[in-house]
Amino acid sequence: MSHDPRALPEHPEWLWRTPEPKSSYDIVIVGAGGHGLATAFYLARQHGITNVAVLERGWLAGGNMARNTTIIRSNYLLEESAALYEHALRLWETWPDDLDYDFLFSQRGVLNLAHTLQDVRDSRRRVFSNQLGGVDAEWLTPDEVAKICPIINTSSDTRYPVLGATFQPRAGIAKHDHVAWALARQCDAMGIDLIQGCEVTGFVTSPDGDRVTGVHTSKGTINAGRIGLAAAGRTSVLTEQLGLRLPIQSHPLQALVSELLEPIHPTVVMSNHVHVYVSQAHKGELVLGAGVDAYNSYTQRGSIPVIEHQMAAAIELFPMFARAQVLRTWAGIVDVTPDASPVISPTPIENLFVNCGWGTGGFKATPAAGWTFAHTLATGAAHSLNAPYALDRFVTGALIDEHGAAAVAH
């Protein structure tokens, strides 16, 4: 039987080793999701550092990486955000070749709908900002929206009429678990140890507690020159063991998929005003997402009212969806900072670095998150792209406030 990953993608465990951890590594990364794997990949590829372990308490890509809704875009308003996400999008465009894996990257474009005059003003502002920054962006009239996505209800006789939309043609979707498998295969081939079922239970520290030198895990103690935390919402749980409180709140974020359908939805449609976003996956199911649940939680499930609101909003925009059957729902855990932007930074504790606070934007940033975090771990200093995302911005006040500025959700 062939073990070709393209022939049997449903058996990813055949693509990499399952090693026992060594006693020490140059760098230990906690979290084997997209960001942890991309960081390990670029540590090896860009910096020649392969004595690296990626630790995962569950199974590889079993957290947010396989629970998101796969949208990839870079049309953020603020310069710092647009630069980071545009770097990610450019890397997405080369990754199928770089990773030697077809993970179904589809640049079908993303529409962000405007339903009020204020939506229109904000959206046009974002388009102009994107165009000045070299990010592909267009403003579309309702008729132009209907040409790109004919199934949207663009009638003026609705509760939330479509007054126009931004459109990023290069944006799109990818198969999230295949991305993780592609990264894992490359990391393993370069000698990086991917260690699943290995929960970090504590840290090895210097006597004064100002420096970390390793981690205690369910598979024993592992020493490390540097430690990078890329565990999404659980990053703050880990740092609390060191007395380091991160400016993060964790919430469930829900999504759902429909039954399999013939191709009917040609692009990705997002609406912050009615708060729903919809695309059609490669197999045929509609993928719908909504906003975060209001309460703090680490559970991978959400509340019924959010699902009801999500489906009502989808039917408002796409009346033909009323007859579609919901197949399943799920949630991931989003880690949200006060300015809705991530933290990619050293910490006050020597040798400890964090990549967290991505909220709902983590998947689309995966290549750039790995690129910048690898640079920071390898050199001890920030890359120019993640320098604005330092932890101390919450002290200095140099915030990157993306709350609603760029349709930041999703």
C-alpha cells in the first residue's frame, strides 16, 4: 500500500516520525498548530536551526488549526496589520511549491459587505488605505457585487440592504488540516521532532525565576535554550505558572457546515454588520462562521443563541440557504487582546517568547506568524514586521487598534 501523502491524506500519521523527546533542544515550541509548525519550518529553512522540538498536548493540529473557517486575506486597515497579513498572503502564494503539497489554496476572492452609510465610509477608507499600501482592493457597487456572487440578495427591499462591498481578488481559502500536514512533513524531513501527547505542566527556571531553561512535561523534563509559546488561548494559562499575566481573554468562536451541495457559491462573503461569513468548501459544504460568544471559556463548543443568529444572518443574505441542512457545528478558542491585534514578542522572562492574541485572525496569518516568530526566536529580537506587536505596547500605549477597523473578525 502506498504511503504517498497525496494518495492517503486521511492518514497523516504516516507522514512524519513519532519520536520520544530528547533531554534538551536549542528551541522548544509549545503548540503544534499552524503557527508552531510554521515557526519550526522557518527556523530550519531560514535560520538553519533544526535542533527543535514542537510539543503538543493533544494531537498535531487538533486545536484551532483544524477548527477555523480557512479564510485567507490581507485587506486590513492599519499599516502594521496590512503589512503583516500581506506578507502572509504572498507566502501563501508560494507555499504549495515551497511545501511540495497541494493543500487546495484557492484564490477565489473575499467580499466584505457594507449595509449602512457608515459601513460604506469605513469600507471605502479601507480600500483607499489598501491601495496606498500595495494591497489589492476594490470598491464594488451592489450590481458589481451581484456579478461576482449572484446568489447574494442585493435587493434594496431588505432589512440589511447591500450598499456595496470591498473586494480582494487574491484572497481565498485553503484546506487547513492539509496545511498542517504539509508543514509537519517538511519539519520532520529537516530533523525537527514533533512530539504529540506531550503536555507542558511547568517550567524549569533559574533560582530567581527570571530565566527559563526548560519545561516539565507529561513525558519528562526537556531542557531548552529558548522556549516559544504558540498555544493560542492556553498561552496565558502557561505563563501564569511563571507569574506572568498576559493581556488576553479567551472566548469560544463557533462555526458550522451544511450538507454537501453542488457548486453554488463562487467566492467568500463576509458581513460584520449582520455578523456572518460564508464560503463553500472544496467538497461542497457551506462553511459559515459568526462572532465570539460573550463569555470567557476554554471549551471547544459554543452557545445556541449565537448559532441561531448566525443562521438568521446567512438566510438574510442568501435566501436560497433556507432549505440547506446543518451537518455539524463546532468551536475553537480565540485569544483576544485589548486592541484585537496579536503579540509576537520576547517576554520579561529571559528565554521565553510568546506568539498569541490572534483572536479570529490566526489562520490567515500562519506563514507570516511562523516567519516572524522564527526570526525572533533565532535572533532574540523582533523582525520589522512584528516589532509593532511587542508585549510592552500595552504599557507604552502604542496600540494597533483593529477593533472593527478592517472587518477584523475572521
